Amino acid sequence: MTDGIIATRDSDSASETMPDGAAAVARGIGRLFARNDIWCIPEMPLRNGRRADLMGIDAKGHIIIVEIKVARADLLGDGKWPDYLDFCDRFYWGLAPHLDRSPLEGNDFKPDCCGVIVADGYDAEILRPAPLQPLNAARRKTEVERLARAAMRRHAGVIDPECAGLFRGE
């Protein structure tokens, strides 16, 4: 058990808009999270113009963002990830198993405030828990509402694809 999250198998969550490797990582993380009552959606737009690869909420109402990386160049070249920290209580890097994790130990990647999850298309494991860095109550309320509305919009689109076409943004 790591930070209240247990690593075993089962459930589903991947994005059709992610590259194949990233979709597999998202699926494995989705399974890990689902087993631990953390529900997330992929490709969640944030109010600062960024888009979180996975954004979810745990049973205590904490917001979790996961930034997925499957290539070293993408990991090393990503300068936008600190922009996500203002929108979550916990931030994780979600990595493919083959990816070298050593850069995440450097100060540029703030290891004191970022967790690390390694995942494939079947499962995931938390290698470093993300510390809780609580959002203020007003920000959390706003983000939980945005996350809930986005999830409901997506669900409505699954039930009735014509309904999805009525809304043009998130």
C-alpha cells in the first residue's frame, strides 16, 4: 500500500485522442485509480489554457492530475507542467515502463511535490507518492465542478452522440 493506494489489477480508462503509448499508460493508471476509488477523465482542459492528460478526484475530494510521458525527449522538453500545479492537490508523472525516470529526481522536476507512477496498458504502480498540497477551498470547489460537468458532458455524448454536438467546448 502506497499513500492509501493499493496496486493490483482491473477496470478501464484510456483516451482515443492520446498516442498509442500514452493511451496504454492512461489505461493502466485508470485501472489503478479505479481500484482505489479515484475517478479520472483524460484530456481535461484547465482554465489556464493547458490540458491535463488525466484529471480526477479521490474519495476525499482531492484533485489529482497526471502528466503522461512515453518518450525521453517529451519529458525533458516539457516546460509547461508546473502550470498544472495550481489546479490539483496531488500531481503525478505517469510514465511508460521503459522510460528512464532519473530526470525526475532533479530539482527542475520538483521531486518534493510530484509523485511518479509507472504504467502499461494493464496496470500501474506508484513508485513515489505525490504529497498532498491542498488547494484553497474556493479553487477546489471550482475545479471539482468543472471536472464533474466535463464528465457528465462526455457521458451524455456516449449515451446520445447528437447531444455531444450541441456543446462546442469544455
